[in-house]
Amino acid sequence: MTTIEEKILPSLKEADALPFLFVGSGFTKRYLGLPTWENLIDHIADLTYGNKFQLAATKNEANKLYDKSRNYNAYMTYLTDLVSNDLDKVWYTNSRFADSRQKFGQLATDEQVPPLKIEIAKYIKSFDPSHILNDRQDEFSALKNLAERSVAGVITTNYDTLIESAFKFETYSSQEELLFHTKYDLGEVYKIHGSVNFPKTIMINSRDYQEINEKHKYISAKLLTIFVEHPIFFLGYSLEDEDIRNILFDIQMGLTPEQLEIIEKRLFFVSWRKGIRDPEVTTFTISFEQGHSLTIGRITLDDYNDLYSVIGKSSTKYPVKLLRYAKRDLYQFALTTQPSKKVVLSVPDEDMNPESLKNVEFVYGFGIIERAEKGYKSVDSTELFRDIVFDDQHFVTEMLVKEALPIALRQSSGFIPIRKYVRNLDPSTLPEIVINNLHRFAKYGDFLSIRLNSQRRNQFIRPQDALIHPGEDFTRLALVRWDKQNIHLLLDFLKDHLNSNPQKFQTTTGIRRLIRIYDFIQYT
């Protein structure tokens, strides 16, 4: 076991929740080559001035007010304001921006989006999220593999769409969406500084950062449960990043000493160091004002595959996106007057004491509400035959085998298809009548009458020949030597025939025999 695994995996296991990634600009610089904040303003300044000397003069003006090394955000927002003001003077009329006005003029006129944010969104969108840098492709593929079962969600201050294109999670594109919409802390991306898909949400100038400072306590409160319940990995940030420090300060102020002790073991700041062979896992302390501090883990590495491999060892049984939908539907079930029709709750009639709570049953799935309301004991053989052909009844397999098959087998004298439903179940859990039926129809000939068995010994029919004119007694089709390679031809025939004659599910013995033969060949 590697050092990084020894020191991180226990924290992931103890948390009893999947981790969140907290992603900054260094992340997209690593995988797409996107610019930093300062490089981004340099690009906009080049568009605005057309020469490097005016940019130098503008930076000199910003340097007179702020020391970049001590107050980076204040320096950068002021520099952004200066460049933005100068861009405003030329963007609406200069021929250099004719293409931007044609494509994004409505944003500027109807929504009053500043030209700066339009040009930023346009520039960042020129970096295609599918074009990962050549030397990072394997590493990024390893990250994408975490999305299904190993990462609960992502928080990011980036404007680009790299994360949502890779993870395919539900995305909250602004602080307003995060603050005023229900979040489920599963399968979600929180873009707390805006998105290029909605340029107006981009937070980058001094007015935006004033709003960030005013709202960061509310944002931190919204994120508090994530920090308490989930491990957090900070990727692509400097250790001195003011945005992260402000969020961590607010969060640690809202926790008890006991809670602080717990989350300190779950926070990991990832630092990149070129050429380091073995990842290092240490701790460091962030000091805040008024004597407050927070000690968190620090992972120093070159190859991020080492980290992604460890995160991948902690995964959930079900896909994260499916769990999010289930959590959403249960939330709506509990709190709305018209809940989503995807959840069924069975509650005892008596008062809900601790013992009766054990009898509460949840059913969740795709298209199963009618089934759950109707009850599995009422499934009839026609539904089973139809499902074998069209796969459209959405049965919950365990419930069907336990509740429906014993009754259906007795009512039909055993002449129903069942192998589709039992093939993945533990044989020791099957009802006795189901096991007996499997033994009774254990080979192909068991599905044929004595007369048909006699005919089958004397002739061999190719599927292609039998399907030309099958007739109405379907004897020729029953005599075909069906196998895994040709059984799809029988399924195609059954679908076409039953779409035209749906009543034959109930009335035609020959059709039912063919469906049972298909079930036997396909699922044995």
C-alpha cells in the first residue's frame, strides 16, 4: 500500500460519504491550458489596446494603489475595472469587435452584460473541453472514471465548462442558483463565480467581488453540510487563495470544536510539484484573524493519477446521478403536496413507534408506480409473456419472483416463461415451485409436445426458411434449431406479429410456446 493510500483512504472510509472536489483555475490550466486570471485580463487588454505599452501603463496605475503580492484580489479587480472601462469605449463601435457585436449584441443591449464578460466568455469557450492536452489525456480519463460512483459533487470558482462536460452532473451556474434552489449534495456542480454559458453571472470585477464579500457567509452556510459530511479535495488553488481562505474561515467559525476536529481529517489541499516521484502527505495550518486557525492535509505530487486511484477505491454501489434523483424524489415526497410519481411508501396503520418503523417499505424505480400500487400478486401470465418480447413491464425482479411467479405458475400449470427473471438471483432464495419449474423445463425438447418432438427428429428447418411463411399454427418455427446466434430472428418475428395481433398473447398456444422457447434460449 502506497503512502498516499495509507494516509488518505482511511479518511475516505471513515467519512461514510463520497468526497467533493473543490476546483480552481490551476485545474483547467493543467488539462486545457486555460489562462489564469491575470493572463485572462492580459488577453482582454490586447484586444482593447492593440499594444503592450498601454497594458503596461494600466498595470502601473493599478500598482500605485495595491500591492499585488499582499492584496491580490483587490489589485486584480481594480486592474479588471480599468481594462473594462477602456473596452467599453471601443467595443460598441470599433470594427475589431464587429463579430462579437453580431453574435452577442443582444446580451449587451437587452441584458446589459458588460463587453468584458462577453469577451471573456467568448475567449474561454474557444478552449474545447474535449481537447485535453496530449500529456494529460490518460490522467483526465482517470478523473472522468470517478464521476459515476466515487465523487459526490464539485464546487468550483472556474467559469469554463470542463467539469460539467466530464462529469455530466446537474449544474448550478451562479451564486443565485445555489442560494435559491434546493441542492441535494449528490451529482451536482456548484459554479460559485459564474459560468461562460451565462456571461452575466461571471464574477470578476470590483463590483462582483463586493457582492462576493457580502454573500460569502451565505454561500459558506449553504456549503457547510458538505464540509461536515464529505471529504474535500482542493485542486488548482494556491495555498494563499483569498476566496478559499474566506470560505474556510466562515465554515470553521460555524463549527463546534468537535466538528472541527472531524473535518480537519477530511480536508486535503493538493499541491503540484514537478518531478516529485512519490506523493507526499503532510499537514499545514491556515491562520486567520483573531487567533483562529485550521489544520488540514496537504498532498504534494506530480502525477494526479496517484490521487485519482485512491479516490476511486472508495465508491458507492449505485451511480451517483441515480442516487441524486432518488434523493430528490424522496425530498419532494416528504415536502410537497404533489410529489413526484416515482416513489411508493408503505406505512403501517398504527402509530409510528420504533418497532412499527421497521415495517416501513420504500419502492423506487422506473415505471413501477402502477405495479407497486396494483401489487405483484396480481401479475397475470399475459403480462409476463408480453414482457419477454417487449421488455416494457419494468418489474422489480425480486418482488416478481417472490410474489408473482408462484401464483402464476400454479394458475398456468407451469407453462410460463421465467428464466429472464431468475437468471441473476441466488438459487437458494427461489421459491420451491420456481425451482421445480426450472427442472421440469431443463432442455429444449421439454417445450415441445410428443408430436412435435417426433417431427423435429425427422426434419431440420433453417430460421430463414421457417420465417418466410410461418403459417398460423407456428409449428415450423417451433421446429427450428434455435440458438444464441439466431434467436434474435425469432424475437423480431414475435415483435412484428404481436404488434399487429396483440390479442394473441392471450389466445394462441403456439405463440406462447415460441415466447417460452425464446426465454429459454436467450436467458439460459
